[in-house]
Amino acid sequence: MNDVLNAEMLEELREIMEEEFPVLLETFLEESERQYLVAKSAWIGEDFDELRRAAHSLKGSCGNIGAEQLQRTCASLEDNARLSQPEDIPELLQTVNTQLVEVSEAVKHHL
């Protein structure tokens, strides 16, 4: 799980947030799925600005819980959307989806 989530960061968050820590994780689970669906829909609709915003939001959420690899993938997706470079977007969306499943499973172990 260490390659999916930064365990040290999660433990620090658990200590700081105490009883609010599960709320953070549950919010991540809900919002990350929603943002991914927004990004996917934006791609289908060829709305690069909406895709960029969704990738940016998801990137920030990943940073909040230490999902560093997924955060980097979202940053790449955001960059491609900002530059309206569609070549890599389908592969990046697939990678985000795969990594999001892995991160979500890891997050559930910390609830």
C-alpha cells in the first residue's frame, strides 16, 4: 500500500484530525469518483476546460490524502487538457481510473 498512499502522511493526518479523519477519507471516496466521472464526461463532450477543472480538483484531493502517484497522473491529465492535447488523454483517463480503484481500496483499509 505504500506505493499507493503515503502511509506516513496518513498517520500524521490521523493524529491531527482525530475523529474527523474518517470523514476526510469518506469525502475523498465520494468526491474522487464524482470528479473522475465529470472528467470522463468532459472528455466525451470535448470540453477541455471542464476536463482540466475536474483533473485539477481530483489532483488536489489526492494530495490531501497522500495518493502521490494518482496526483501526478491527474497533473498530467490537467496539463494535457489545459493545452488541448487530446493524444494522451484517453490513456491518462484509463490510468486515473485504474489508480483510483487502487487508491480507493487502500483508503478503505484506513477507515
